[in-house]
Amino acid sequence: MRAIGIILAGGNSYRMKELSNKRAIAAMPVAGSYRSIDFTLSNMTNSHIQRVAVLTQYNSRSLNEHLSSSKWWDFGRKQGGLFVFPPTVTMDNNFWYRGTADAIYQNLTFLKNSHEPYVVIASGDGIYKMDYNKVLEYHIAKKADVTVVCKEMAPGQDIERFGILRMDEDGRIEDFDEKPMVATSNTVSCGIYVIRRRQLIELLEKCAKEDRYDFVKDILVRYKGMKRIYGYKMEEYWSNISTVESYYETNMSFLQPEIRDYFFRQYPDVYSKVDDLPPAKYNPGAVVKNSLVSSGCIVNGTVENSVLFKKVFVGNNVTIKNSIILNDVYIGDNTTIENCIVESRDTIRANTYHKGENGIKVVVEKNERYVL
């Protein structure tokens, strides 16, 4: 593909509450065995993009460990590859990334040293499958300056947390509001953009001179009347996990057979870092209904309509319903967990009861199982 990829994976969201205390949003576990960024990285490699930069910042340790080897996404190559760019102190700059545009600008050398004519910019917190070649073909056909991938959301969803846009009959964006108080349209930006590389460099340099740091507000919104900015409508499944509720709903959607089939049994595939773990073990008396149970789990109790990530131990007489249990959690005997998200590496004491009464409850036990 005649493009390089940039993945924005350095952000934090207060809407994730305690779940973002340990990790970046792009490193959030999804669908039992994956991370959020795996979907974007898989889309990049499946679209034959050979050079991809991941811009990290907030709580990046877990994300950096996950990206420590690029072979899982087929980026271990002599030409191109996967590049991870955390913020660095230089002679000219000692700031952290002050926004999405500033993050790309601080790594402008990556753009200038590349030879591909186009750039695909994507966020690391989207769950979807997409061939970016189709977006690029649309971008070229429309002779667009910038193409924004968008999606029409169903009524009743919380869309005010997205960028809201309106397009004319030809697909050109007429109006773009970033996280408005009241949405005037149900078409939202998916955080995926295609732009010519030289034009991106020019716009970033202009933003830097004017102390502007945000890609959406200071480029897309500001230039919507001057540049040819088009929208590419996405029809397939897409979800953003930047809130506790959306994270819960996204994981629970993988309990639906058609969603699992779409992501994991239809070409192209979704790739992730592989851990050498034994298959899940179900001891006598275990009851599992409509759940995802990952490798390394040991189940003794009852699990219904739930997602168990890797290395979860479920004790005797335990009942887990409509919940998400993250990696490496020990659940003691006679425990009930319902409508909850249990943080990774927690030890849930025996004879305890956790239930989300008004929405989803995030369970974080303040105990240390690993002692130096």
C-alpha cells in the first residue's frame, strides 16, 4: 500500500475510571485474549502497510511490553517495520505530547524520512476490521485533502463523546463539531484519517508555529471550509472503548456468535501477542454457559454470560454472571460477582459479594498478591 501508518495510543480517559490507572486505553484487554491496539495493528498489516508508528505516552509500560516484538503482526521485516515513539526530551523540545497534532509533529522526522505519498492515522482504542486500501481509493477518487472515516450510530447511544459531522450528498463534510454538548447528527468520526504525507507535514508545521496542538480541532475543524475534507462511511462493526460502559458492552458483544464469527473466523484475521498457556481447565462441578474462557483459566464454579481473560482461577461455589474478569485474577470460594468488571491481578477474598446495582461496578481489591 502507498501509505504509512500512525497509531495514536498515548491518551487517557477519565471515563475509564480505575481501569486506566494501570494502563493506556490502547492496552485494554478485549475479547479474552486480545488488546485494543491489536485490532488497529492487524488492520494495518492486513492492508499491507509496511511502516507503522505507535505514539505512546500515558501509562505506557503495559503497552510497550505488548509491542516489544513486532513479529506477531508481521512487522518484523528488513524494510519498514513497527516503530514505538514515546515522548522524548531533545535540544529543541522538552514537552510531553500536548495533543494529537503535537504528538505527530514531535516525530516529524518519521514522516520526512518516509517515501510513501499517503498517511493513515488511526486511534488505538477502536474495535473494528477495515481495509484501509478502500479508504485510500475513495480519498483519491474524491481528490480529497483529508478523508475521515465515519459511522452512523443507532439512536439512543452516547455519541456526544465523539466528533459529530454532517456531509453533503457528495460526501464532503460541511460541519464538524468535536464532542458537542448536543449532537446535531448521528454520524460520528471513527478517529481514522487519510491524508497526503506532504500536506500533513505542512499543516503540522503551521500548527506548531501557532501553538496549536490538536489534530481534530486545529486541523479538521479549523480547515473544514478551506480544505476538501470528505467522509467515508463505515458499514461494518465498530466500537470505541473509551468509557467503562462502552468497554463492558464491547466485550459482552463478543458473546454473540455473529460478532465472534466476523472477527475470528472471517478473513482477514486479527493478530495478537501469543502467551504459552495451557487450555482452560474445567474441574468437576463447573458450569459454564454462554461465556468466553481464555487460556490458563481454572474453573470450579458457575460462569454465565461472562468473559474470563487469561489465568483466572474460579474457586468452589463461585457464581459469576454478566461480568468481565481481567487477567490473572484469583476468586476465592463462595463468592458472587454480577454486573462487574474485576481488575487484573486482583485477589477476591472468599465469601464476598460484588454486584453492580446501578450500572457496571469496577472491582479493584487493594491487596498485594506479589511480594518482593
